[in-house]
Amino acid sequence: MSKPLREDGPPLTERVNDYDEVHFVTYLRLLDADADGADWREAVEIIFGIDADADPVRAKRIHDTHLARARWMSKVGYRHLLEPRMQ
């Protein structure tokens, strides 16, 4: 993965933030994997390039926090993308 990754998960802001914008594709891939019933270990390996066997706690945290933000984006955050940007 070439995008910068926060170990403690995406910033949890009430609006879409720069991190979210950089990770849109990541979020979509996580949502697709989840909808397909993919094992989280396989998803984290493919999407983030993280070996879940080598560091399962870190891998699970990164997977879960990013999936939660992806779900927020799909239910709430996307609305902010339709609004004019404030300078």
C-alpha cells in the first residue's frame, strides 16, 4: 500500500477529511470484501499489505478501524462530498 496509513485508524472527524479522501478506494475495497464475506485476515493482507499472522493485533485494529470509517462514509460521510467546499 503506497498511501500513508495511520496505525491507530482514520481520524474520526464529523466531516470527510483529507485522510478519507486519500483512502476512498481503500474504503470501497473494505466494504466489498466485507459484503463478500471475506476473512478479515485475507482482506488486510490484500488491501493493506499487512501480514495478519505476523502481527494479528495491529492487523485487526487497522482492519476494524478502517472498515468502521468506510461504513460511516457509506452512511453519512458521502453527503459531505455533495456540498460545496468551504475555503
